[in-house]
Amino acid sequence: GSPGQRWGVLEFSAGGDPSVPEAAVVVHHPAGFQKFVSRIDCVVVTMPADGIKKEADFGHSCDTMDGSSGSPVLRRGDLKVIGLHHWGFVAGDAKWKAENRAVQISRIKTRFGL
């Protein structure tokens, strides 16, 4: 089918990388449950952050659950994609026990020539 025509599509942000403490939103289907929208206390906390690559991520305080990886992180101001959530809280790490991480969408755009 054509789900983009029926439901619409998300756009990548052209407004630059996220900044601290920018308001964000994460739309996700954790563990196959119904759709969740995380927006309360959902902000960019650390920019940049190390992920799989040095300084490719940013830290955010959006509440997510297992199975949310790959979900878009949206800039609340314009609802455009600023990142893809991929890493949850790390309980044993003082810095990351209260932050999730997302890959910066600018890094993904550059990697794939978008």
C-alpha cells in the first residue's frame, strides 16, 4: 500500500542540530504496545554525546521503554525529526542513568547523502 499517503510522513529537521534544553517529543511503540507519545519533561539534555561514534548522539530525558529504539525524536517547536532514539538509561553510569540517547539526524543525513 501507500501508508505515507494515508497517514502522512515525518520530515527531517533542516533547522540545525538540537540544542540544550530544547523541548522534544518521542513517538514510539514500546514492546509492540499501543502508540505512546512522550513529551512531559522531554528535553535535549546533552549535546553532543558519544554513541557508537564519537559525538554522533545527543542525550534526552524523554521517557521510553524497551522496544522504543528507532523511534523518531522530534523538535517540539516544528515536529521535525532531530534524531533517532537508540539507547536507554544506563543504571550503573552516573552520567547516563537519567538520560536516553539518540543519533543526531544530521549525522544520518550526511551518512546517506540525504
